[in-house]
Amino acid sequence: MGEKVKAFQYILLAVFGGVTVVAVFVLATYEPPPPEGTVVVTGPTEIWGPPLPGGGVAQVLRILRNDNERLKRTTYVEKNPATLYSELLEALAVGRGPDAVVIDPSMLLALRDKIQPLPYTSFSARQYREAYVEGAEIFALDDGIYALPFLVDPMVLYWNRNLFNNAGIVTVPEDWTTFTDIVPRLSIIRGGGELVQSGAALGEFDNVRHAKEIISALFMQLGLSLVKPTGGPQAWGTDLLPTYRAETAGRPELALRFYTDFADPIKTVYSWNKTFNGSREAFAANRTAMYIGFAGEIDAVIATNPNLNFDIAMLPQATAVGRNRLTYGKFYGIAVLRQSRFRSDAFGVALELSSSRTADVFQNTTKLSTTRRDRLRADPADPNATIVAQSALIARSWLQPDQRSVNDVFGRMVNDVVSKQSTVESATTEAGRDISTLLNRYNR
């Protein structure tokens, strides 16, 4: 047991650089030493999580385990993101769950009572803020750090170089005003209103991949908090509900109207409708000039059409004075589960995988960005690396009360406006009520 604690202390010392932090963390996570002669049970660490580009966590473990005894006993089990939560709950219910799980912020509220947080007495809020990019602070709640972040997949703008060249457009739009100016030049509409070529894959919900995340980015660029801590009897609120947005009145409607206009045939930016199979598929088939997706999709786009002449750029931004630059990002963090029999080992692995020395391995393997501030980099040999790193720095996410239900809420909000069943004002307010209702189960 003494050697085990000593090894773990060295890991903490390397990661956090403070003897005091090490001592406090050991006290917080280790049980008292067993009586003399007792057999100490240690074991391997099993992590569940979604597949990531380039082989993800499993591939990184294969690279690192030869030089790390702890990682030799660590396995990563890839799970379908759509069923990860339900499978995890079923396994934990019968005591057969993993020691840790890779989560993104959409899973945090639902799993909060299953996760063992890292206390701020062990890793202070100041240390966390200085170590990771700002968006990763979403894992740091009021009572501790619920996941140690290691990767972020930021949302970027994919653009078709041939279609831009054909339209005589020289530069990629950096703001939404320029974006809307060039969309009509990139769209081709035949007589009778047939949309032959799309300038941008936006406006609908069901056939726009990541529609919820795109709309979330628009909301957040306008300064809206989709879920935020509140005072009074409720712990969580949303700026989509008028009660909580006195200073941001009108902004949710502005964002939703902007998005849905791309599916309105009477608007100049009309460029998308239900006849398209899917936004990424249309982009890969040279049918749409701009597609908003995640950086981690680059290989999937190439695999669909190896001859596609495309590039990526940062997500366009709001142009109003004082607006902060922002994009949506999927943040991945390793959360240690309360039920783990080998919790200390799991924390050690989480610390290793979220450390500075591991960051480059993750970046080289996945082509995504580390969350470590000291390891953000742009590879001169990789034309995408600068865009990914810059986007990671401004990436943000939000705590979804229930991923599937929230997706339904956003779908209704968009579809009701596009079909003219609701105004943008009533649709955003109704969405706010629905999200508030979902949040009630987590209010304390």
C-alpha cells in the first residue's frame, strides 16, 4: 500500500506541481492503511466512453502503456454514444460498471450523483483555471471537479473551395453578416423554386447535422446562458425563459429567426429545405457550399468523397460591438465513478490522461485539440491545426438536463417556426419552459 500511495503522489506532483496539493488529495481519496498483514486488493482500471477519431483513448493507451505500469492495466471499452448512458446505468445497478467514464457536458447533470468529484482542497479552482482552456470549466461545479478534461472537438465552418471559386468569392466569412451576404451568390435556384445548389446547410432541424449545437452556438454568441445557476429556490435556470433574461430580451428570438430564415423560400438567404438528405452528405456531394460541423469530422468527409476540394475555417461570429468570440465545442473529460473498487487507481489514470505530457499524444492521434493551455499548438505541417487550436480556445458548451429530451425541444422549436405553426417569440419561450421543466429534477 505504501508503494502505491508513493507512486500516486509522484503522479500528482508531476501534474499539479505542489507537495501540498498531493498530500491533501491523497488524504481525500485514499482509505486508511489496512492492518499489518492484510492483503491489499488493487486492480485494473476499466474506462467506458465513445469512439474518438484516430482510435481515440484506446490508441493512446496502446502508445503509452509500454512506458507506464499503471496504463498497462488500463482498458478502454468503446460504447455507442447513443446507448452509453443507459448501458452505464444498467451496469452500475448490478455492480458491474467501469471505474471511470469519458463524458461530455451533456451527460454531467444526469450522472452527477454517480461520479466521485475531485475536491477543490486537492485541486483548487485557480489551478484548474490556469491549467485548462476556459470552456473546460464546465466540469468544475460548486462542490468539486467532476471530470478531468483532455480533449475538445470544436465546431468549425467547412467550405467548398471549388464552389467559392466558381462564384468569384475570395474570402471565407468571418462574421454572420458576411455569411448572409454570400449565401445567395452560392445558391442556385431554378425556375419554379427548385433549389439545385445550397449556399449553406442551415434552417431545418431533421436534416441538418448538429442543428442543436449550431443553434446553441448562436444563442451563446449573443450572450445567452442556456443553463445557468440561479438564486432562490431553483438551482438552475435558462435564458430562454423570459424570467431569467431581463438583460438579454429579444436575443433568443434573434438567433432563432436568423437560423430558420435559411429555410424560408421568401427570404434572400433561402438555401436549404427538406429535399436534401443530410447536410454533411450534401456537402460531400458538392451540393452545398458551406457546412457547419465538428473538426473531428474531417476524416469522415474525406472518406465520403476523397476528391472533394474543401477547407475549414473558424465559425463565423456575431458582429455587435463587445461580443466575445465563441464556438460550440464537445469537451471530453474522464470522470471517476463512486462505485469503482479501485477509485485511487482510476484517479491516477485520469490524471495521466489529462496531463501535459499526454496532451501531444492525444493531439497527434485524434487531430483534435488538447484542453491544456500549455500544450495548445499549431502544427506548421498541418493546415487544419491552427484553426482547430484557435477554435478550441473559444469553444463553449452547456449542461444539458437530458440529451435526448433537449434534442426534442430544439427540434420542436425549429420545426414549429419553419412550418409557421409558431412565431419565434412563442417558440423560444416554449423551449425555455420545456428546458426549465427538465432542469427541475436537478434543482436542490
